[in-house]
Amino acid sequence: MPKIPQSTIDRIRDQSDIVDIISEEVSLKRKGVNYFGRCPFHDEKTPSFSVSPAKQIYHCFGCGNGGNVFTFLMEFQKFTFYEAVKSLANKYNIVIETTQEYHNNSEYSLLYEVHEKATMLYQKNLFSQRGEKALKYLKERNLREDTINRFRIGFAIKSWNDLLNSLNHIGSHDSLMKSGLFIRSKKGTFDRFRSRIMFPIFHQSGKVNAFGGRDFGDNDSAKYLNSPETALYQKSNTLYGLHVTKGVIRKLGYAILVEGYMDFLQLYQAGIEPVVSVSGTSLTKNHAIMLSKLVNKVILLYDGDVAGGNAAIRAGFIIFQIGMEAQVVRPPNDLDPDDWIIQNRFDDIKSAIENPITFLDFHMEFYNATELKGIRLRDYLHELLLNINQISDVIIKNEFIKNIAEKFDIKEIELIKILNSKKAYNKIQIEDKNENNIKFTSKIHRAELELTKIIMHADVQNRKNLKKLISLDLITHEFLSRIINWLYSNQQFESSKLIEKFPDKTERELISKLLIDEKIKDTTEEIVNDCIRTLKSASIKNKITKLRDMIKKKESTGENSNKELKDIMILQSQINELEK
């Protein structure tokens, strides 16, 4: 029987979720920081079998059986140690190497070495003349040099092969390609990151396993570019900064979740330490499970604009689905946390974090729910209840329904009726769920998805007509906006070419699913107009919300707000026209 290297065993153990593994065999319920169930190793009526997600161990207070994820499989499945390790490796897609292979050329050790060398080069660049402007920018953003060094921020110069040339002596060309740091084309191999400020992404062990690069030059691609997924890096299993902050998060009992690298760095530097960032992707179920191993509560501190609000709502429901509590802090005036800190509003931020609002209160405020009446109120409640219905924990679900009933002075039985009722706009046939991590749970995003499908399947002439009707300004979903923008810019296209423009696996899978959809053949004008009305109405409502905030601010200082009131009346009449 081959011997498994200790480093591989450690990696498998670190990546395994003991709660997930044991839950396949034992019904577990969360009590405090641990999970409890009836012991699988002896007969008992009262649950005494405890599983600790934070410590990744289990113990039965009845029979005394205990251990880690390996020993559980050995005890329950009667596996040998090798079989237990192999089973988990298969589950988490980890390659098991023999000792001989490991000593000769371990893929993981090589990839870590490549990323370490890349980090050192980028750091050297930043503090050289070539990175002078980038370093100045970081300092103008109030990042101190000790923070820059602590998180090993660097700079990729404007060169096609600066990194490649520095690593030519390490491994083979094919092995370097597996790092994700290079791109191979017909013209040769070149560096993936150029003219970008580089943020190393760390495994929980503290080793660099990927990068996020912020555009600092003339790149034509996105503002931020992340490493593709590799043997070392899976974005749905990575939280930026967790390798540094997990101790204080566990100690304080909550985590502050932000969206970007700079948001994380500014908060951490300001002394707000129990923080992590999703960086480069939306919050996934795996992210939430990672946090649930440490805490029961997550405070969402996303951008203060509409996109940030939508993202916070999506993240909040995922957090509740895992069995944790979500609270929200909303930056003022469309600010992101980074700018909020830079404006020297530390006391305001600290106070907001200490007094977060409930997720339900935030949801109601974001959608201006207290102003809704009649059909619009029913539709809002139906949408909210549909999301709550996805929560598996009955106690959490019932608490939500109870709170909603109290907020709106509605009997709980009436809420159940609303949940079971058929929505008027269900004539738009849009999928509520998909198998990917990209979600379209809100009414707005489902309408945007439907329009994307229609544009995608339209012929050239119809696509030109749709471009006049559907402005990009109406599309709030970042991924769909990118697709539509490309479709508008490429009126004639091949499906394979569109897929190539989206190398991310999750995005590519969703696009291929949309492209292969045979349901969209004849698009009715009614469906297009219905979707456009939904988006225009949402856009106007956002404007009204901003005007109301402005009125409150003016009233607090004694200023006249007649203009804003008139603007609201005009906008409200526009909504009324749309909803006729």
C-alpha cells in the first residue's frame, strides 16, 4: 500500500468539513457553537454526540467515542486509514501522490513555490522605480507601508514576460501553466497580470495560492482580475484575509464580511480586525460554511449603492440557510467601506458595526417596504417569503415569519396564504433557481435574465431593435450587464466565441445553458415590455429613495426641500404610468 505524504494528509484534513461528512450519516442540530445528534456508535434516546466545527472534532459524552474526520470514517465505515484519506480526497477533488512522486516533483509544492517567487517579484517591483506610481496611489488611499508589507501587496509591471523570465528555472513549461499565472496563445506564453497592483490571496495556512490584480495601466479588461481556479485555489472556498483574522473572529464571536481587498485592508488597518472579504466572487454556500465553523453571526458591510444592497441581500439569505444570523451595516451616500474609512469617519463606522440593523429591517428599508400598498405590498411579501422558504432551519424560518407579521400587522396565516398564492407576473417564465453559484433570486434580476436570453437568441435586426429599447443603464446584475454589453458590441456572433469571452467555469456553464435553451423561439412583445417596466420601475424607485434621504438631510439642517418633493411627485407619477 502506497504511503501518503504528510503534507497531502494535512491538506485533505484542512479542506474537509467534519460537519458535512458526519451529517451524511447522523442527523445533527446546532446548539450554540457545536452540533449535536444521536451517537452512531451506541444506542441512545437523548443526543450526546457532539461535533465541533471550529475544532473539527467529534465526541460522544455517552460512550466516549471521539476523533477527527479520518477516525469517524474509520470507525463508522470500517475503513483503513488509507481508505478514509482516499475517500475524502475523492470527495474534495484532491490528488493523492505517492511519497516517491512527492519527492521528485510535487505539483502542490511546485505551485506554492511559483506563487511565493511571484509574490517576491511583485513586492520588489512595487518598491522600485517601476512601481513608484502604484506605491504612491496606495499611500494616497491611506494604506500604510506596514499594511502593504503585512499583506505582501506588490505590482506587476507592464511587461509580457517579466514573471515568466524570472521563473524559467523552476519546473517545466507545462507545470508553470498550471499556476494560472500565465496565458498560452498561438503567439507564445505571456504573463496573465500586467500593469496591475497585486493582492496575494492566502490559503488558511498562510501560503500564497492566487492573486487579485487591480488595473493600474491601460488594460482593456476588468478593473479587477483574479487568478483562475487551480489545484491550489478554488474561489468558492477562499475568503481573503481569513488566515490572519480567524483567531479574532472566533474570539469575538462574529465576522464582518466585505466585498473587496481594499475594504478589508482599510478596516483591518483601522483596528477593525474580525473582517474577511469574498473578493472576486459573490458569497457562496461554501464561504458561509467556512464562517460557520468559527461563528454564529455575520455582519454584512457591503457597498452603499444599489448593487451593494442587492449583493448584501443575496449573501444574507445564504447565511441564514446555513443556520447563522446575518446583520447589516450600510455605508451612507453610496460609499463603499474603503472610502468611508478614508473620509476619516472611523467613529461612525465603529458605532455602526457595534449597532448593526437586523437583516429584515435592512431588507424592508432597501425596498422601501413601509411605503408599499395593495398589490405591490403583496408582491414584495411574496418575494421575501419565497427566499425565506429556502431556509431549512424551521426555527429560523418561523422567527422570520413571526417578525414579518409583527412589522406589517398581518396574521401569520395570511403570510402563508401569500406564499402559496400565484404571482401575477409569473407569466414571465424565468427559472428561480439554477445549479450555478450565480443567483437570480430577486424579481429584478429574473427580469434581467429573461431579457438577456431574449437578446441572445434574437436575430441581428431584432437585436438592433432591442438595443434601442433596453439600455445597459437598466441592468443592475453585473454578470448579465457584461453579457449584454458584449452582445450589443458584437451583433453577429458565434456561440462558441461568446463562451470563450467568459473563461470562468461557473459563468461559462450558465452561458452555455442559456445558449442551448430551445424554449426561446418566439418572443412576445408583451414579455419584453413587462420586463422593461419592471426594470424602469425599480430604477425610478431607487431615485425616489435617494431623494427621500436628501429630504431628511435637508430637514435636519433646516433647508428647503420643496424641489426634492416635486421631483418625487413626478417620479411617482412615472411609476403609476408604468404600472397601469
